[in-house]
Amino acid sequence: MKKLLTTFRYVIRLGPTYVGGGITDDLTRSKVEGKARWPTGRFFQVGERTTEEDARAWAAKNGFTV
């Protein structure tokens, strides 16, 4: 059975510094939540959609809590 590509990975930057990031199934919602915490932050999607399992592994490797 083919795995579903349902999860996005993202990071938030303030200037050259990464201040946050994580995984989500709703990129728009996460952007709004990120803007509430870092109003001047820039929001970037990392790569394409992926499986939740691979996204969780990426988040753990990069120090983001899931």
C-alpha cells in the first residue's frame, strides 16, 4: 500500500536566524499561528509534502518538538 503524503515541513526565520519550525497537515493554520508568535518572521515550506513518519524524523533530527 502506498503511503500518503499528507504532512508539510516548515521553518520560521527572523532575518538570518531560524527561530522555529515543525510539521503540520495544515500549512495555512501553522503560518497564522507562527505569525502570532513572530509577527515579523518569514515562513518557509521545506521540500514537498511527505509522510508523517518521515516528517517526524526530520523534526526530531532538527530539534523541533512535535
